[in-house]
Amino acid sequence: MLDDVIFWGLALPAVAAGVMVFRFDSMARATYALLTSLLCVGGEVLLLGLDYLGVVIVLMMTIEMAIMAVFMVMYMMNPAGLMPMTMVHNKKGAAAICAAVFAVLVAGILLAPWPSRRGRPPADPTMDLGLSLMGPQMLTMMTLGLALFATIVATVVLATRRGRYDRFGDDLKARTADDAVRGGMGR
Amino acid sequence: MPDAEPLWVTVVLPLALAVAAVTAAGFDAVLSGSAERGPAGSVREAGLRALSPLREALRLLVQQPRRTRAADRLLGRLGVLLVPVAAVLAGAVLPWGFRAVSDPSVGIVWFNAMEALAWAAVWMAGWGPNSALSLIGGYRFLAQGLAYELPHMFAITTAALGAESLRVGDVVAAQDGLWFAVWMPAAFVVYLLSALAMAFWGPFEYPVSRDAAGGASAELAGVDRLVFLGGRWLLLVVTAGFSVPLFLGGGHGPLLPGWAWTLIKTAAVLALLVAGRRALPVLRMERYMEVAWMVLVPLTLLQALFVAVVVLNR
Amino acid sequence: MSLELFLLLAAALFSVGLFGALTQQSIVMLMMGLELMLGGVIVGAAAVWHYITPAAADGQVLVVLAVTVMAVEMAIGFAVVTALFRAREVDMTDMAAELKE
Amino acid sequence: MDLRGVLRRTAMSRPAVLAVTLPGATELRLEAEAEVRRRGWPVAHAPAAADLLLVCGDPAPEDAEWLDGIERSMPEPALRIVAGERGRIAAALDVAREDLRDRTATRRDSSPPEASGDRRHDHHRMDHGQSDHAAQPGHEEHGHHQPADHQAHMDHMDHMGHDMHAMGEVAGLPMAERGDDRDELRLDQLHVPIGPALSDWPTGLILRLTLQGDVVQVVEVDHLPVPLGPRLPFWGEPWLRAARGEEVTRGSAARRRCAAHLDSAGRLLAVVGWDDAAARCRRLRDEVLPGASREGIGGDLRRMARRIGRSRPLRWSIAGLGELPADRARAAGVTGPSLAADGDAYDRLLMWLSEIERGLEELDDTRPLAPDDLTGPRGRLDGPRPPSRALLDVLPELLTGAEFACARIIVASLDPDLDELALAPVPGVAHA
């Protein structure tokens, strides 16, 4: 009973906030609407008994959306939504596609003969996940690790305009970096 | 050993945190009073100075809140409220002695997630009033977050690694003999730094610092200001208090009962932070960022490696 | 509570996200649509784990995967926007498409 | 009286003070700061945090606009008092406190005022509810201003907008334009005037900044009108009086120099965020000025100077900000400690500290000051231009490209004294 209340109490705000993401004029509000939606998703995951993943989703999404808000304000027109405007294209077609996708998904969900539950959840799903990632799913873990590492390198390369030759001179011999702002290491 | 507590504890928790926050703020007021006006002449004078946080709170309650033009009041209010809420939620896994309001199996991650809410909170509070200085303050906290969060995560992961559990109760139990602070000193020091940074207090009050006329709090008045700045003290108490179960052996100690040791250790950590603050200027993030990423991150990684090797050979 | 309810929630989030990803002109807003879709995937994976195969950790691994993809997508997205913005001061998909011509 | 009334009166027994100083009123500022500190009243750093706006100096009619703006952005119960004369600040504060207590105690519980439009009426009431030294002539006009552009705390920030519709106005606020920035991103520019009500800020200075994010792109230096008159600039007074032929002891000149540097150092340390050291500097300043003896204060002063000079975190924090090598300083006409420091903000702070320690020896010197010694705390007072003018002139160059926090530190490390701008070249000496 209580679980049902919690489910609906999280599910409705999740979807409502998801819709509001695209309805708010203010980019700041849109970002935090998305955060609300994803926090509710984290709550649902907690409800399903995945403590670790649920809390990690809350942690990651909070930080991610807080950072995202910076970029939203930086690059988007109308970050505070003081000037109502729409920036959409192809609204009708998209609505039709999405309605169709939703209908197909619903039909599938309701009509599919879902298998019954096999096995019981382990006492500690977190331990289970860790053992799995470090055992049979090692390849997944390594791929994820590499992907994350590649992302770090790629994003820095894409976003910065200054390489080490700009900072330390053509022969890389400059003792202090030629930066706009001096850092804390005294270099 | 750790046990879930009855419901009334959830009511007591915010009150206890508030009392601790007022005490810490009073101690701070005495110290800054002696810097501004010379040492207190009498005990009564010192007592009066220690009461000044309460008087400030009363004054802010009487003051009317105010609005600014074209403000985003929804986000602004939400941000202000979220600061104390995050502090209390994080405090839920804080053990008193050996009992916490709740001791979930992933308590450490929970603590980390709740203090991360401060990222959103400070930014929203700075964004809300539609004012340049407060927005600068809000952005500063994000920069600060990027600087402190990774070393912080590695530091608390190290403690969890030492106990081989994410449950706070297990971490305390694992320190029955030797405190983690003894054989994880780097993680402990980094944790104390990030505790200050999370609470954006003291040397890390860059987001609300004086040079931007109060930064994220520049436009807050009345109750808003009280909730925001009071929530900051709550956060400080919670983050400082969490160093006790993580690194200082929680309630373990000779003679006295567990809750008394927790109290003594928490008070000692808070006193250290409040007194240490007097010796430091505000650390600006354009300088601290480089230190955090080039010194603290490798340092905490090495610390974690060391602990991992010890644990594997145990 | 049942598997179907959770999957319906997942489908709803996915569809809303898809709508956003299809309609929004701005690259940043498009990414927000993607995030919502991945949120749907997370709910679905967690529900399948809970109701069908709790003994195996595969559902959990899928959630980890989705969360990582969210982070990677966001980081790459903003890096690309920054690069585009630096080069051409463009932050809209339509304008980026015009650049190709 | 009911409990609520009692509580309200108690709450307002120590109102938060926002002190705003007008050019030429340095002495009043010092008196006000000392008095507020003696009472232990909290000091507000922004209008939003203040109950009491204390204006030190005589506002000119054109000051009314920005002062009104600040008062409007203070929360209820907001009160403004003007202290124009020495020695009356304590009395004015007493009256203001009583007034605040009465107003809070008798306030009926109403919803907070909606907008500035409603609050205008309140202002009338409060302006007339003042004692005589608080009454302010020429202050009847209460138009519905936009927030004054002099105002330190903008109620608006034009961070929104895009070049497509840059010229528009939204919610009565101008939209931002874009421009190239330091990192070669074309981002929104924000025009922010900072000053004169900012705390720990040179009196009367206004900087019109063009910010992108918090990076200063363009700086225009401006200031409040400095009253020309017979009154000499406070910090340069002993030397100027000696030059006029009056008898001034070397001790009082050394004392003034010490206090001036302590004031500057306190300001810089406050901006850097080292509240403890800043508070100690200011306390010592207020002890040095009225004549604490060398034996009485020397130990404290030396201890403090040593503590600041030895602080590695402080050095780490401000070294490298606002580099002003001696040749560039000389070319700009800078004299005094900023020239002698030959370096960054940290070097200038150390130079102040060493001048303080040097001045300590002469503190009780009763020999007369030589009339041709005209080196004030900020430089040579007999140059073609007052020394602070040169400091103001180097500001744009040093501030461009700095982040907001660094910009504030650089300004505080030069600490121009705008009172000096009223200084006519000293007759007979300047051209000698």
C-alpha cells in the first residue's frame, strides 16, 4: 500500500516534470525540471530495491544538472525565460511519432506475456553488482572505463582552444604557463 | 550493532543539529568578537558575544523579506530551502554513538548524494534574485564543487574501503581498535577540507564572500537569509560531524559511553575548524582548483591504493 | 505495483524525451530529451531486474550502462557545443546543418 | 506590551548597519566604524542584509538618486540616517535604534510590500520620522526611478538575451549584447556599475564594468563628485598643513601614515576574506589615530605585521595579482608605496606593513615636520597631480581581463583615496 503511494507520488512528478522541461521558457527552470524528473527516477529505482544505484543516480544527476545549468545559461538564448519564445521545429510530426511510439510500447507492455519471477533478490544487490562487474561483466566494465577516459580526453580537446604550445611556448621551455589566470601551483 | 531508531528521533535530529550549529556559531562569534573588539573583559561579556548568533536569528525573523525585479522566485526559494533540508537529510545517517536515525546499507553514498544537493541549492539561490553579484556567487559554488568533489569522493571511498562496507555502522565498527585517521591521514585531511567546502564556510566561503557583497546571499533578507545562512551552519555541523564515524572511530573510546565520545569528538573537530578559520584567507577557486586536481586527487588516489593493498593482505 | 506499471512509466518518460529530442532546435535541449529517454531506460531496466531476474545482476549492469551513457553524452554534447560556438557562434541544430552546405 | 512586541523590540536592539561614505568624509567613516564596532552591532555588506543605512557625509542633491535606490533595496524596517558632523554619530545611532524599535514593535502584520511602487510611501514616512541631524534637505523628490545606475547591487542582471534581439527590453530591463571574450567565446556582456555603496571599497569610487561571466572586459573609472573646499583630505592632512606653514609634529604625521596604511591593509584583507586579520588591523588603526603611545601599541602592531607577513596562504592567494612594475608605475605617475613595492598586490601589502613598522619609531616624535616633506601615505602630494589620480589611472589596465574577485583585490591593493582629488596643487611647492 505504502509502496503504491510512493510509486505514484514519484511517477506522476517524474512525467510531469519531464513534460515541463520542454514547456518552460526559462532554461534554468527547464534544467531543474529535468533534475526533478531524474530524481524521481532515482526514487523509483530505490523503491525497486536497488539502493546503491538509486542513490548514485541522485548524486550524479544533481551534479550533472547543476553543471548543465551553467552551459544552458551560457549558450542558450533567453536563459531566464523573460521573453517567451519557441524554438521548436517539426512539432506535429514529432508529436505523431511519439504518440505512435508510446502506443506501440503500451501495447507491447500490456500484451506481452511477461515471464514470472525467477530467483530471489540477493541480500545485498550492491555486492551482487560489484561481483558481476568485476567478474562475468568485466568486459562491460572495461569498456565503460575506456569510454569514460576517452570522453575526458575528447571533451577537453574539443572544448579548449589552447594546447601546451600556447601555454609553454613553442619549445615547451617556458617555466610558467602563459595563462589568462594564474593557477595555484605557482607554475 | 547499529539499529534503526523510533520515529521521535527524526524530530530530535534537526533540533540537535540546530543546537550544535548555534553553539558552533557562538564560539565563532566569541573568536571574531575578540578580533574586532579585543578580548572579552568578563565572562558576562563573553556570554553576550556567544549569544549574538541567536540575536542575529531573531533580528532576521523580524526583518521583512524582500523581492527583486524579474526574480525567479520559485528557484530562488527552492535553493534557499534546500540548504538546511540537504543538511538534515545528510544528518540522517550520522550515528550518535552507535545509533543513527537510519543506517542504510549505502549510507556513505547517501551522505555524499545529499551534500551534493548543495550544488543545486546554492546555484539556485544565487540565480533566483536576478542580480549580478548573487549570480557570481552561485557560479562560484559550482567551481568550488568541481574542485572539492573528486578528492572528497576519493577520501570517503577510502574510509569505506578500509571497512569493506558502505554502511556507516560498519565503518564505525571497523575502527574498534585503530582509528582510520591514523592510517589514512591524507584522506582525513582532505575530508576536513572538503567538509568546509561543502558547507561553503570559512576559507571556502568564496560563494558567499565579502568581496561580492555576500555573493549568493547578497540579495537575501529576513527569513530567507536566516534559512540560507543558518542552513550553512547546519551543513558545517553535519559534514564536520561525519568525519567522526568516518575517520575518528565514531563512538569508540574508553570509559565514557558512545554518545559522549561522539559529542566530544564532534565538538573537537568543529572547534578545530572554527579556530583554524581565523588563520586563513578565503581560498579563491581559480587558485585552489589547480591544487585540488594536481595535488589532492593524486594524493587521495595513492591513499586509496595504499588502503586497498592493506585490505587485500589482511 | 507491478512490472507493467513501472514499464508504463518508463514508456511515458521515453516518449516525452523522444518528443523533446525530435522537436527542439537547440542542441542543448536535444540532449535534455536524450537524458529523459535514458531515464526511461533506467526505470525499465530496474523494473525488469526486480520483477523478472533479481538473481542475476544483468539488469543492474544495464542501469550502470545507462547512467554512464548519460554522463558521456552530456560531456561530449557540451564539448561539441562549445567547439561549435567558438567556431561559428552556432547553438542550433538547424544552423549546424546549414554550415555543412 | 505583548510578547511579540517585546521580541521585536529586542530583535532591533542591535540593527545591522550598512555604512555608506561620501567623498570627503573619511573622518566620519572612521568614527562611524569605531562606534558601530564598539556597540557590537552587526555590519551589513549589502543593502538586503541591513536595517539601517548610515550615510557619512553631506549628500549632494545628485546623490539622492542612488541613495534612494539603496534604501529601496533594503528590507523593512529600513531606515536611513545621515551623519554630517563629527561627534554626533553615537547620538544619531541611538535615535535611529529607538526609531527602528518603535517601528518594528508597532508594525501591523501585513504581507511584505509587493514592489517598489508600494514602498515609496513608506519612505516618505521614514524620512520625516527623523531627528534633526537625520533630516535631509533636497530629498522630497520620489520619482519612480529605475534602480540608480550608481547602485552597487543591481536589482537586475541582464544575463539573458541573444544578439538576435539584443536591442529589446524585457521586464523593463535592457537585454544583453554579445561580444568577444577572453576565451574567444562570444558570450553575453553585462554592464555592471560597482561602487560607491560596496563595503570595503574606496570611498566614492565607481567602476563601470563590462563583465562576461565574472571576467572584467572593459573598465571605466568614475567617481562621485568630490567636494572642493577648505577641508584638506584626511589622510594627507599633516603634510599639507605643514606645507602651509602650520606647526605639525613628526609624530602626528607618522601616526596618520600608520593609520592610513592600517586602513588600507584592513580593507585589502577584508576583500581577500581574512576577516580576523582585517578586524585586527582596523582595531589597531582606531587605537593609533587618537594617540595610543608607542609602548602601548608597538607590540601589538609588530605582532600583527609579522603574522600577516608570514602567512603563506595569504601569499599564495594574492601573489601575482595586479603586477605593477616600477617602470610602468613611474610612467603612470604613481609615487609612494605602490611605486616602491615594484610588484603585485602582495608586495604592496608588504610595503604598507614595512612602512607601518618604520613609522612606529617616530610615533611619539615631537619635532616639527619639515614643510618640504610632502610624501603622504599614497605618494607625493606636491606632484602635478594628486597621487590617487595616478592610482586611478592605472586601474583600467590592471583590471582588464581579471576576474571579479581579483579585480576587487587589485583595487583594494592600490586603495586610491578620492578625497585627494579635491587637492589643488600645493601653492609654492608644486612648482618649486
